[in-house]
Amino acid sequence: AMELGVKNSSVSIAFHQILGQGIDYVYDGKTYHFNKDMIEYYDRAIDKLSSKDICVTAIILNGWNEQMPQLLMPGAKKVSGANYYAFNASTQEGVECIKAIASFLAERYSGEPGSKGKISNWIIGNEINNQVWNYLGPSDLDSYVEEYIRAFRVFYTAIRSVNKNDRLFFSTDFYWNETNPTQLNYAARDVIDRFAALSREGGDMDWGLAYHPYSDPLTEPEFWDDGATGRVVDSVDSYIVNFNNLHVLTDYFQRPELLDKNGQVRHIILSEQGFTSRSATRGDVEQIQAAALAYAYYIADSNPYIDAILMHRQGDNVSETNAYVAVGLWECDMSSPDVIRPTMRKKAWEVYKNIDKVSSLETTEFAKEIIGIEKWSDVIPNFKWARYE
């Protein structure tokens, strides 16, 4: 991260992993216990990143935890298809646990003297429009978002009471309009609308969106031709919103009902996206991956409503790579499925390192032929580097 010169980073903090023994924390007269080894791992990472003026975003997750059932919704059952579970803010004990753990993290990573670094952004859950990442159980949209925002508000109050300038986000995937929603997945647009309405009803919070505009499908890196499927169109009614039509998202957030209480467009970060260097149909497409990264970065950087873009991931993951989702900036040791061992930098690493330097246009010159353009400003409105083309 340091060598890449990044300005933003993210860490995933799962409650079921950080609870344990070794560190005691008293909150409202109750003592909570944290896993010393895990917390010290986060201490080292967050302190090192924030000490270099890298903005740290924490993704807060709720894994299955039989030792702390109060963090899970009453009657929750372990489900094979669920990676994470909804936070329980429906019982007093659940609320108390969320408040205590959120306060512990906010204090520890407040950036104040004696703290262990600084977390500036907090994403509560992951891709909440799909219950694979935030399992509650079959539920209609209104009930589901009501449960989620109840927990979000507990986090919001606990974290902002410690650090009033921290920003809190919820996350969605790129399925903007879901043509066949079930009681386990919902359109990102519908979740956003319902969250905004409930936030206003309960006392509007200063919330933001963490969006994931991957290419469609993930197994091919070219997002600029995604419109050929009919799933990505230049309209608010598009099934998918990704880099091909990203302005649809930011245009939508300029609607009066989505503005914050000061009449400003809310903060939007692109907290997870990547482009595969291994195609399901063509094999090695490392050059196309690098071109896609350059194009996506320029699109985000030239959009005044995008605060940050965070790539998933630094190094390839073996299971993802085997599924043709080799989105890392480094290749990995494919003989080591349980541990990510980077082996060789890809072309995308060089592009990402130099994309915001004076050599940016020189670094990305190769991409124009791949994409089929003569000038970036021909395809990117308000292209920030236009005067240098």
C-alpha cells in the first residue's frame, strides 16, 4: 500500500473474530472481552496506514457467533448460504452489545493521543441488498430495511458520540433495479430509497453510500461493452449501474429526497471493485484488466460526487482466480489456497501506482487502443486531465 502511494484503504472487522479473551473493556457497567491477538493485528495495520495519512475505512461485519448469540437476531439459525448476519438491534441486550463494541472500536481508533490509529469511515455490513451478506431471513423490503436501519442508527450514535466527524455508510452491490426481487434480495435503488425515507422519519442521519460497480459479468474485465447485454443502459431504469453508466448513480443522488439536511449530495465512495486478468473465455487478459482499471479510475476521478475508489484486491485470491475473478494487482501462489501469497505484479499494479501522477497519461496511453478511443475526454465528461491530452 505504501509503495502504491494509495490515499484510501479498507479493513474488514468481523465481530465474531474480534471478540474473545485478552482485552477487557467496560461499558455501562458491563465488561466485554476482545481477542488480544486480533485486536493487536488491527492496531498495527490501522496505525501504520493512518500514520501515512491514508484514510482508513472499516467494514463492520457480523459473523455467526454461538458464544455471543445476543448479536444475532432472536431465533436466528445458521444458514449455509449466508456469509454474514444482520446485527441485532431488536433486543435491549443486542443494542447494548452493539453500542459497547462500536464504542470500543471508535475510541481505540479515534486518532487521539494514545489511540491505535484512525478509522475515518465506517461501512456497516456489506452489500446489504443481498442477504447472502446480511442474513435476516425471508422478509419484505420494508421490514428488512427497518431492521437494518435500527442497527445502523445504534452504530451511528455510538461512533459519532466519540468521533463527530467520522462518516458512516451502508453498502450495496451493482444490481440497481432487481427485476425479480425475492424476500432475500432487493434492488439497490429500492434499499437506498427506503433507507433515506426511514432516516428522515427517525431523525435524519449524515449517512453515505458505499457502492460496488463491478463489470458485468465479473469474469470479463471490459465494462465499456456491458451495454450489449441490455442489462446496463444509460437510464435510471437500468438493471445494473456500474462504471459504464456510473453517472446514473450520482445523478440519482442529486434528487431532493436524497440530499442531506444541508441540501448537499451525500458522500459516495466506491468501496469495492476490480477487474479480472483471467477471462473465462480468453484466458490471460492482463492488459485489458489494466486498461479497465485506468478507465474506471478516470471516470471516478472526474465525477465530482465520488469521494474515493478502493480496489478489490491487492493480491489474487486462489478460489476467486479459479472462478475467473482474478482481480488482484498481483498474481498469487496458486498452490496455497488458504493463504494469499503474492508472487508477481501485474500491469494493473503499475497503472494504479502512477494513475494520479504527472505521468498518468503516459502510463495509460496503451489503454486507448484496447478500449477503442483516441482521447479520454471523448468518453469521459469533465475529464480532469483533458488539458494535458
